[in-house]
Amino acid sequence: MTSVAITGHRGLPAATLALVDRALRLEVAARVRPGGPGLTGVSCLADGPDSLLAQAILDVGGRLIAVIPAWRYRASLPAVHHPVYDRLLAAADRVIALDREESNSAAHQAGSLRMLDEADELLAVWDGLPARGFGGTADVVATARARGLPITVLWPPGAEHP
């Protein structure tokens, strides 16, 4: 079974999210082999690319592993995302909850590292720029590179970062 982890920028404009969703769905479809091993997505389920990949995996009948960085993680996500988060969490085949209280940069980085432990490869929705803070997309990509994980960077033409 192939397992694909996700990292990506949050707070992307709606038009960029639509482009990212399309790109992620193409990547998922390229990994689905009729009669072949199943596909597993590994995600922290944050708003944006994390949840888009999780949904794309579920839509093709794949399995979902949710990594929860901290006990207060859900509360740190935008309230409008809570129903999506709850639905995806309920659909997960496996939940890995880190034993951290606060949802902060250190917890997010720890969650990303744990997510990479479960992955055969990483999809990164990344504009190629350095992280704006510890635990950002660039940090996750750097760790995946150091571990020798295959990485596919997605930044579709026309994508914008606020």
C-alpha cells in the first residue's frame, strides 16, 4: 500500500484552492492502480491542502491516517473549517494523536514529523519560498528531503499566496 503525506500553505485564496484541489486530485488519480495496492493519505487535516488531499483520497476509496499535533489543535483551526475537520477525522481509518497540549509551531512541526514517519512520499503545495515561521511547509519539505522521501511539489500556474 502506498502512503502519501501532505504539507502545504494555509490561508490560500479560493481560486488558488480550486487549482490546488484539481492538482491534488490528478496526483491521487495517478497513484491509483486498478487491482494494485491501495492508497493511504496521511494528513493533519488542517484547512487547505491537508483537507483537500484527505478528501481526494477518500473519494477514490483510499484509507486516511489523521495525525493530530495537539489536544487543542481543532480549536486553533478556523471555526468555519471545524465541520470539515470533524467529518474527515471521523472518516479516518487510524488516528495518531500526539501528547501535546498547545497547538503551536512546535506541535505542528512534531505532527509533520510524525506524519512523515507514516509516508512513502510527500506532496507539497509549496511556492518554493522559505517558511514564514518554524514548522512551515518549507521545513516539512526540508525534513522529507533529509529523510530521502520522494517529494512532488505542486504550485499550479496561477496559484497565489496572500
